[in-house]
Amino acid sequence: METIKLRGTTIIGVKIGKKVAIGGDGQVTLGDTIFKATAHKVRRLYEGKVIAGFAGATADAFTLFEKFEEKLKEYKGNLMRARLNSQKNGGQTSIFGVSKR
């Protein structure tokens, strides 16, 4: 029987009514090597008013959080505009699970 090898980073968001929960795994890998098992891929941004989770090329995760927060400030907290404009300049990494508190 063939073994299936799964890979990926998980960021999940759930919204019920006006409440939102976002979570993610804490594992940073390069190929099959685990570099860190306790990474924080979900963060509060924009003075704690926005919760964001990043998945993808985690080597640049801290830079991506900073750039996304810059876009949030530029667009005065407009999540959609900040997210779309961050991804235009991004590359392979995606911004997931973005929610305004």
C-alpha cells in the first residue's frame, strides 16, 4: 500500500455571530526538517483591533506581519484593501484568517 505524505500549514478561522476565533499550528519546517514547533503564526495587529494568521513561506513571516500592519495603517484599518494590496506585493505567501475585533 502506498503511503500518503501530507504537508501544509493550517490557519483556520470560525465566525459565529459577532464572535471570531482564529488559530494555527506552531510548526515551522523546511522540507522534512522541523525548525520550530512553537511559532506564533496568529498575531494581533493594528493596535490590537485586527487578528491575522499567515501561512506559507514562514521564513518571511515577521516581515509579512510588519508589511500587513503598514497596509492596515495606510488604509485606516480597511481589512479588504490592506489584504488585497499586501498580496499584490507578496508572492507565494498568503494572508489568511484576518478579522477585525
